[in-house]
Amino acid sequence: MSLLDPAEHDNRAVNGLAVLVLAGLVVLLVGLWWIQVASRHTYQGQLEIQAVRTVRVPAARGRILDRTGVVLADTQPSFNLGLYLEELSREFRQEYGRIRPVEVVHRASLWTFGRGSAQVVTQAVRLSRSQLEELQWTARLRVVSNAVRQLSEVLGNPIAFDAERFRRHYLSQLALPYPVLVNLKVEQAARVAEAPALPQGADIDVLPLRVYPFQATAGHLLGYLIRDDRSAEGEEADYSYRLPDYRGVVGIEAAYDSFLRGRAGVKSVWVNHLGYKQAEQIWSPAEPGLDVVLTLDWRIQLAAEQALLRVGANVRGAVVALDVNTGDVLALVSVPGLNPNHFVTGFPAGEYDRLRDPLLRAQVNRATQEQYVPGSILKPLVALAALDRGLNPSAPYMVQSDPARPDRGCIYVGRRKIRDTAPPGEYNLRRALLRSSNSYFVHHGLQPGVVERLAELGVRLGLGQKIGLPTRQEAAGVFPSPAQVRSASWRDGDTANLCMGQGPVAVTPLQMALVYAALANGGRLLQPRLVDRLEAPFPRTSSSVQQFPAGLVRRTVALPMNHLRILHEAMLADTEDPEGTGREAALPGFRVCGKTGTAQVMDAQGRLRGYTTWFVGFAPYESPSFVVAVMVEDGGSGGATCAPVAREVFRALQEYGQRNATGWAKRG
């Protein structure tokens, strides 16, 4: 028996290992050769026909809330039923093969066992390129229309299939699901989820949808959105596809659009050579927008809207309610209203025509965007101007009788007779204001220096000027400057018209609310505040992202306190005296100072077209806190039409003040 030499044993082991390593290298080299050389055309073709598509994913829009936290505009999930067309590619091919025309061909075969036979075969008919493409489209349309029909049966209601819409989607957005039905109801989504069988490729996607829970309530202030898939400032601009997104056009939605819309996300979609999706990856998730908290109080807003709607069918008007010390807008109403939901989900039958009606003009925010002749609500400024020029408020003035209407007064300016709605008799400032005597205010407005002071007061109080609202819903109005009333072209007739709130003057309800707030707070013309703060969305990382200060003063107008006291007492009499034109605005326990107005509206030919009716006032008399302006187009009179509306709004403000007082007491 012989023993192996240990050295010889080691050499054999090393040699065996070397053989194994060499064999492995040979396998690797063969594999590399196969990939790099033999299969290069295959992989090169795949790379050439595959691509990555980027998709812009919209962010959830921030909410809009009232000052108490009630949500006025929200973003909710929208269930959209779609077909992923890449999963239908096999069905497309099968249907194409089924409808592809063929022809029968008889071919002679070889003689077998001494007998001849003919072979019958079918072959595809030769077609032109355009004919082949048309067949392909027919196959796709049949497959998709059948799938839509099956989904209709699942939902229990018919779904219209638009062939042209499908064609556009296939040609431009093949990597995205074809939308069969958007914004499904919850029960519809449940039917789809519980269906035992669905067409190939059918699925539900969830996208953010803007909703306004209270429909048309505060619709003009909130504003509305339109479809806009473009990149916002600071976002990536180059995308292959963009999912549906929106931007604000007017109102708060437009003013704070950059905060509300958040930041869009990005995902990449890998598509094959036919354009079908193969896979996707989210590169940057969407970041939701900030919440906007308004100064509006939903309960006051709703009370004002309901009070205005009770005026009558197709009423056209506006209501503004402000805090006279902070400028906070507590209600901003314009009717007819608009429902912001319709701009996102579509207009019901007849609704779009209603918005475009030239008489209703429902798209216009009458509280800030339309300007009106003020009429007698301008008389408190005439009174202040006359007091500044030495008017004795107790001095009597005799209003003469109108020869054509002996129960009514009149005044002559030159040869022009100006009618008065007040009866003839003796008037001081208090009685002239509560009876809204044209004769009294025209007479004193014609006294030296009064109209110049009136023009100065109006300009100082912001009339004829834009406030600077961010909502894109603002008119500047019209008001003469001191230079105009001192010019040679200005006549006594112009002064008479201005002292009655007619002539070259037009105002918005918000402007007059701010003017009366200045009369109530001692002369501070406030900047109206619509938004209290911006907040981070849930989960909140901080209580407030940005706070907007209250009580900003645009300017202070010098108004002597003794003159304001005289004016307040006269305006209180307008609502509490039996003769007062504004007595319908009186509210027990909440004393209202106010003034009515009924202004003539003339057409282009100078003919009377109708009346604009007003009531503007503040309360409570002892310590003014709130101002309310009510305007109704083609109303009966300021006292009969607008004063009752103001009373209901003041009632809501009274309750608001009591709630706040209770809350402060508890916190204290």
C-alpha cells in the first residue's frame, strides 16, 4: 500500500479549483457575448420603444372656514371610474383579429393514394394602411364601449360613451386611465367595489375634489374655480401628463389661490412601445394647501341671505355687515347668488343661462363690484358738511307746498322744481333727516362752502376710490372732487342733485358700510378685513401660519364729536320716531341709528328706469359695534324694502355679540 505524496495531493486540488474558475469565466464571457453581441438588437429595440412619462399630481386644496371654524369650502376625495387601457391590449388584438376580413382560397394538394383533393384555406384580405388603422380603431371602440356597457349594468344606470372623447384620450393620454365616470357617489363606488366581476382594466381612482357644503351661501365672496392644469410658480413646468387641477378666478379662491392650492406632486410612469403604462413611481408627493380662516360669521351670513331673499322672487340686492371698530366683514351677501360647486362639477340644466341673464347678473358681486346711486343715505354727510359751515341744527326751515301735490313739499333751484317726499311744514335737522326732506338738504347744501366740504368729506371717506380688495370684485364708484365742485362748469343744479344723493355720484354697498362705520367710530376709515389668518392643514404643526391684523385705519377724518352726537341722535330718531322712514329697522334692546334711501335710476335717454333702495345704519346707539348696509334694486322704498332686512341682520348681530360676551366672560 502506497501513500500519496502530500505535495502531489495539494497540486491536484489547486488544479481542480482552477478548472472550476476557468469554467465560470467561460460561462460569464459567453453570457456577456450573448447580451452584448447576439441579443444587442433586441435590447436596443426595447430601449428605443420604451420611455418614462412624468405626471403632475395636483395637491389637495386648502379649506376655507368662517371665523368659528365652520367649513365653507372643502376638498373631498372624488371617486373616478376609469379603464386602464394597457390591460385591454389583449382584448384589442382579439377583437381586431375577429373583425379582420378574410377570404376563402382553394388550393390544389398532392395526389395521395391515387386520388386528388383540393385544400380550402382562409387568408387575410389585403388592405391599405388607412383601412387597417380604421379596423384597429373599430376594435378598440367596440372593446371599450362594451366595457362601458358592462359598467353601466354594474352601476344600474346608463353611462354615455363618447367615441370622439375616447379617441382624443387614446392619442394624447394613453398612459393615464380613460375616465368612464367621474365623481361617483359613495353608493356607486360601493357597487363597483362589491361587484363580483368587472371588465378588464376597470378600477376606481381617487382624486381631490373641491366642494362647497352650503351651496350658494357666501358664493360670491368665496368665488369659484376653473380648470387649469398648468404649473404654479416655483413648480416643475415640463410634464408629459397633468391630472385635473383648478385655480381660483374671483373671490377668496382667487385672492389666496397661491396658498390654497398647495404644491403639486410628481410621479413617473414607465410606458412600453405602444404607449401603455408598465409601472409607476412617485418621486415627490403632493403637499396640501393652507387653510384660509375668514372674518365671516356663517350664522350672520345665512341670516342676511335669508332676510334678503324674503323680499321677493328674483330679488336683486346686497347686504354688508361690519364690525365698526375692527373692519371685520361679518357678512357679505349678493343675490341672486351663484353656486361655486357648479363650476367644478358642471351646471344643471338652465343654471348657466341664469348666470348670463342680463337682468339678474347673478355672476356680479353686488356688494363690492356694482355701483349704485346712493340717494338719501348720502344726507348724513350733507348734514355734517352743513354743521361744519355753521348750521344751527335746531334752526327751523319752512318747506313750501308743491302746487301740483299740496300734501308734499318742494324747492325751486332757479326755475327747476325739485319734488319732496316729505310734507310741507317746519323742519330742523333732526326732523329733516328722519323724514328725509329733499328741500331741507338742498337748501342748506346751497349755502356757501357746504358743497365743497361735502366733496372733501366724501373723498376723505373713500367714495369714488377703490378699497384695494384682493377678490377681483371691486368697483371704484363715482364722487366729485373738491376741484370739480369749485370749477366753472359746476352749477347749483349739480349741488342740488348731490345733496339728494343723485347726479354724478355712485357707490358700492361696502363703501357705504365703511362710511357709516367711520360715522359710528369717530372718523376712522377702516380697511375691511376679509381674512383673519392662514393655518396649516391637518395635522396642524402650528396654530397659525400668518395672521392678518384687525383694525387697520386707512385714514382718520376730522369729525367733531358734538356734530357726530347730533347726527347720531337724528339717525336714531329715523328708526324710533313714529315719523321716521327707517322705523322698520328698529330692534328692541338693540337701538339702531340709520338712514333710508330711495334713488332714481335713469336710462341713457334720461327717462326714469326704476329705483335703488337703501338702508344703512349702525348699532347699538350707546356704543356702536356693528354697521349694516342693505341695497335692493327696484325695491319699493328704503323704509319698506330694506329696513326690515336690516332689522333681521341686526338681530343676528345682537345674538353674535351676546355669544362673544358669554365666551369672553367664561374665558375671563
